[in-house]
Amino acid sequence: PELSALLDALEHSACNPEIAGLLVRSLVSILQLSPEKTIDSCKTLNAVSRVLQVACVHAQECIRSGSMDSSSVNSGLEVSESVPDQQKCNSPGTVQNWFGCMKMCMEFFTKFFASAEDTKSFILHSFDSIDCLFDLFWIEGLRDDVLRHILDLMKVKI
């Protein structure tokens, strides 16, 4: 029930990178403290897909608002100088907060991915997770990690 509540809260606060980041950080901690029970719950609740979808929302909102695009993001810390201040994300967070939350979402994915062999197969069968990974591939600061995961998924024997 706690995991379900955290995921629901995460989805409801997807547009607030500070709160979303805190919630994802909590999910990462839970996964580290009790991996066996948490992995089963994550599968049942489709947690990986839900967390990756939040990361995609952050990426899309920043790109849509003109704050960043795949060519102007450099590890999420620099924004193209040509973007005026008033065009930045229409949320209380800055590009750094959005990117930080995207990185935290990817950390959750990485921990889940590495936690057991069957998690890779589970992710491979999740269309939403795969779709999100390819969407996140276009964010320069995430590209290397996402590419590594995609290549690892391609090696999974079904």
C-alpha cells in the first residue's frame, strides 16, 4: 500500500520536479531497503513504467516550453543562451530540478533493472517502459545511460 500511495502521489505531482524528485528518491530508498518485496510490488503496480512516464513528462514539458531540447541539454546543467528567461518551464522548478528528477527516475529504473534477472524480462515486455526509454534517449544528458539499458535489454533471452 505504501508503494501504491507513493506512485499515485508521484503521478499527481509530475509537474512539480521538487516533489516528484523527493517521491522518486523515496522509491529508490524503499527498493534498496527491501528489494524482494518491493520488486514484486513494483511489478504488480507497474512502477517502472509509471516512474519513467514521469521522467518523460519532465522532458517533454521542458522541450515544449523551449527551455531545453536534445541539442541544448548538456547533462541538464546548461541551457541554451538563446532561450529568454520568460520562456523557461512554466513550473516552479528550474531546468536543473527537472533534469535532476529525470536522473532520479533513471536511478530507480537502473536499480530495478539490476535487482534480479527476471526484472529485465518484465521491462522488456512493458511497451510503456520501452517507449519511455526511447523518448528519454533524445535527452542528451540521459542518452548514455538510456542507450546502455536499451542495449542490455536487447541481450535478454526471452
